[in-house]
Amino acid sequence: MFGKLITVVVVVMLIIAGFGCKKKSVPPAESNQPTAPKTEVKTQAEYNEMARKQITKDNMQAELDKVEKEVQQEMLR
């Protein structure tokens, strides 16, 4: 009887140890490749220059109306 108990305990411990010792394979990270694509960030001066080129005295009211419409649509969401 005592021999069966020891055998069962040893078998259970071996099973637990067998499942607990498995290492999950993790692919190595490559250091020479970026993890996320780089995005170009514009400066305030670049935005100002872009606005000067796009907005003129002739289309100023149309551009203002366009921006106001976009703002109103965002407010309704």
C-alpha cells in the first residue's frame, strides 16, 4: 500500500514537472529592423508655409467655409 502511494506521488510529480519545464520558443528579435514604421512629423513652420501656399486672398472664404464645415461635422460625432 505504501509503495503504491509513493509510486502515484512520483508519477504525479513527474507529470507536473514535465508540463512545467517546457519552454515556449520565442523568435529572437532582430535589432537591425525598426519595430514600427517611422512617420515624418511636420514643424509649425512647415505647416505655416503649406497654409501660405494653399490659402490666398481669392480662395480665403472658401477655405474658411471648408474648415468650419469640418469642425461642425466633428462636433456632431
